[in-house]
Amino acid sequence: MRNKEAHDRIANLQITSGSEIPQDAEITDLWKQLKQKMVLARQYDWLARYAKSKNLTALELSIERDTFEKQDGIDVSLLLKANVEQTPCGSFRVKQGAAGGAELFARFEFPIREYTKVTMKEAAKQHGFLEILEMSWFCHEPINGKPCGMCKPCVNVVAQGMGYRLTKKALFRCYVVQFVRKSPLSKLKLPRQLYHWVRHGSVGPEVAQTGGVSGPL
């Protein structure tokens, strides 16, 4: 054991199934309204409902300072940047009375809000636990237990100079998807065959049988 003192501070793991989190129409409606303005993952709905159901007021979320924040729309990182304040312990939380959707995050704290993947990597290297940090998981849709290269976290990892954490196949998928998204093709509904080819290296069997179904990549 590398650091027994740190080990002893880690509480026992508590597992809660998504089906065990109580529904809350107010929170879900707020999430839906905010989702119309930005790309907003589903977890922020159920995390907010979970925090409320457990009466938590400082649930820590690892939302980092995204070096490549969207400038053409509202992103979660930009929304928080405008509506959080630093706490005495150095973390960040949503300001009292914040509106515009930021209240969805009122029960959370953001301890790494001012860190990027690069700065965290350098800190981990300096303190001798880089190999532990690089065991962290980021991919939303893994393929055969490996990062897909196509989801936003994978794209961010590559954009921040850490493409070495992806396989060669995942890097290829990342570059293809990024090329398509930045080209005029992004305005079209691409054949589902292309999605399967990029993601799996072949056309999916259900697509081959139907001749393809159009849908956004």
C-alpha cells in the first residue's frame, strides 16, 4: 500500500442503481429545458435527483476546465464558468440565486474546475502517481472494453494531446468522425452504414439486411 493515511480516508463504496433514484419532475423538466440550449448528458438529471433524494449539498463532480470549450454555443463548462464561485477550501460551487439553468447544479461542488487534463497529468507525474491517474476511465461507449474514439470525452482526450491513451483503431475513428463533423457532411443525415463502418470496421448485420437507415452520425 503506497499511502495508508490516504487509503484510510476513502469511505466504503456505495452502489445505487439508476432505478432506485426517485423521480423528480421539477429537476427533470429543468434538465430538459437546459438540454435544448446545449449538449447535456443524461447523468446530470439523475445525479441531481440522487443528490436531492440523499439530501446532499456538496456532491463532488469531476468537471474539469475544458481547454477546448465551445465558443459557438453554451457548454456545461461555460455555463459553470459564469455561475460558480470559489469556496474557502478551494473548490467551486454554484452561486446563491444563480439562474438560467445553473440551478440544476446547485447541489454539486467542482473541485477540479480550474484544472485541465494536462495540468492534472503534470501534477500526478510530479507526485509519483501518474500510473494510477491513467487508470481513470473516460469513454462513454467503449468497444470491446477499449475507448471508442468517437464520444466527446475521447475526442477531448485526443485534442488535449493524450491520444496515446487510445488504440490506433480508436484514433482512426476519432479523426474520421472529427473530419465529418467539421465538413459540410455534418449538415446531412448520413447512412447508418457509415456509422457502423467507422465504429466497428464493418457494416452492421441489421443494416446490411435493410439496406441502411439514415440517421445523424
